[in-house]
Amino acid sequence: MNDINEKDEFLEKEFDFDKAIKNPYAKELKKQMTIKVSPSVIDYFKAEALRTGIPYQTLINLYLTDCVKNHKTIDINWKDAS
């Protein structure tokens, strides 16, 4: 038998999962993604991280979460340079 099956058998013998509940926060688990962000944006959030003691990636997530919760909309107006 492989190690995975042996571990499963051990868990089933040692623990009763009949009363186990699903993780209520599972739908809120974060997903990793790749995004290109300008250096000035990263520098801004890193400076805020130093000021607040909160990791910069957490700050970015908090800011975006606030946008979602408050239904902020994006209004971009391109101005002609001429």
C-alpha cells in the first residue's frame, strides 16, 4: 500500500468524521493570481505597509475588497493632450 492510503486508513480509524462540518469560510479563501502592476503602485502600498504594519499584499486586497463592498465604479475620462 502507498503512504496516502495508509494515512487515510489511520484517520478513519482514529477520528470520527460523521459530525464534521464544512469550513464556513471556504468560499472566502483567497485565490492566487498574477497581475502586472506599475512600480509606483507597488511602492505606494509598500510605504503604506511600513506605516501601518500590514503586509502590502494584504493592503491591496483590503482596498479592492472595500471597492467591492462599496460598489465603487470606475470612471475613466481620457483627456486629449492637444
